Amino acid sequence: MSPWFDRQKVAPPESAASVHYVSAAIAIDASPRRVWDFIKPPENSVLIDPEIVRGFRAPGAEGPGEIQVFISVRDGVERVTAVEVIEEIPNELAVTRVLGDADPASRGRTSIRADDGGSTVLAHGHYFTLPAGSEGQFHQYERHYKSFCRQYVERVKAFLEQPKPDAAADDSM
């Protein structure tokens, strides 16, 4: 194989900035397996994020090293984002990073666990550092990332808990 196609691990640059973490969690009336089977395939991202118009897995590894590609349209501009799965425990945990992100510490963390009441707790979080010169804007960054995390878990819950079509209603048509 050509050395141009050999995948090299890239170590994140050392950063003196402190890393922050925000997250949101929600109980979903579904099994952990059903939640995982919904959020894991990138093709389902179009059902979670209204800006995403297509999601797919790039050829290659599944699990750690997997690359998921998302095409989105925001403000009329098409964007392509590639996300690498750094760590994965199937049906429990995924840690990801956006390839080429300006923040070397930026990571997404999604976890799933069953709760005592028969529901599944979905938690989604984001690690980040502040850009140089924006130390006084921590709360705006924190609010932004927390809002994204909250929207994500709420959208997954809304999709998985939507009422199932009534079979009797289908027969009457």
C-alpha cells in the first residue's frame, strides 16, 4: 500500500490551557441496546440533528479508529465533518474527536447505562479548552456546549419515545 494511505496516529499537541467538561443526561424509555443501535450508525444522525443531511461510515475499521462522516447545511452553506471514534465500549461508551478541530483537547463523550427503573440513561458530554484571549468568556462557551449536549440527548429521547403508529389506524385507510 502506498505510504500516502497509511494512517498515522496523531498525538494532540501539548496545551497549557485547562480542559473543561460539560454534559447533559436524560432517562429514555428504551433498552440500552435500542438506544445504542439508534445513536451508533451515522446514517441516523439525520434523525437527530436537523442540519445534518447525510451521515455515513468511511471504509475501514469499526469501533476505535472508525471514521464517521457528516454532511450538514447551516445557513445555506454545506459543510463536511469527519469524526474519529477514539474509544468505544459497545452499548456503553464512545469517545470521539472531530478531525482537524482547532481545539486539540476537544472530545465528545457519550455513555449509556440502565437505571433501576427500567429506563436507559443517555449522557452526552464535551471536553473543550478556551481559545487564547477568551478567558473572560468561559460562561458563554460553557453555555454553548451544554446547550448542544442537552439538545442531543433530548432529540434522541424524542425520537425513541415517539408514539408508535397504531395498527388499527393503518387498517382504516
